[in-house]
Amino acid sequence: MVLMLFLFWIILNGRVTVEIVLIGAVVSAALACFAYRVLHISPRTEARLWRRLPGVLFYLGYLVWQVLLSNLQVIRIILKPGKERPKLVWFRTPVRSGLAQLALANSITLTPGTVTAALGEDRIAVYALRPDMGEGLKECGFTQKLRRLEGEDHG
């Protein structure tokens, strides 16, 4: 955290002098100590968050890719509508933590053609524009990547 705050300080100043470096180092260290005490973050917790960052960034990239693919699928449906009707799909949440369940529900909603209608303790309801869009949601790429991130958290 100290390093991130220090780099942010340097970027905001736009130049590097001895005075800016010394003041930045002191202010960054003070802010980090304050944050550790107020937010109850330990260096161990911070290290765990840094280790998970690549997985989170990979997940976000995957989400963007899936949104693009789903947009194309929805465009095809608009240009060539079929007789299929929307469908409400219920399934048990394949992830354990509340944060992962929320990320899954939001990822499904962000993907065109599907909307999370309900999120309960252990179940999710998804409204899909077409029945095939609701198939396999329990074992989709989102759930696999979120389970992997959960494993990093517990491992």
C-alpha cells in the first residue's frame, strides 16, 4: 500500500525532486499506517489481495469478452427472431462466498440476453431471452473462474 500511495503521489506531482520524494515517502507511510488501523487491514490481508489481483483482472477481461459475444447473439436474435420464448431458469449457486455469488449475479446481468431476477441464499433465478441462453449457467465460464478465485482465497 505504501508503494501504491507513493507512486500515486509522484504521478499527481508530475515531477520528481528530492523534496517531493521525501514528503511523498512520509505522507505515504503515514496514510498506510492510518489505513491499516482504521480499515483493520493487515499486511497479510494486503498480500493476499495482491496475489488475487491477476485472477480478478483475468475475470474482468473474460467478462468483457462474454459481453461482446452476447451482444452479437442478441443482434442475431433481433435481426432474425424465432418462435422461442424467454425462459426463467433457477439453479443452485455453484460458488460459496457471498461476494462470488454477487459477482456471478452481476456478470449474468451484464451479459446481454440474460438478467438475474433473484439471488437467494443458495439459488439464482435468471431470465433468459432464449431458452438456450439459460442452459449451462451453473457450469459456465463465470462460475469456473469465480470458483478458482475462491480457491485462491481459501488456499
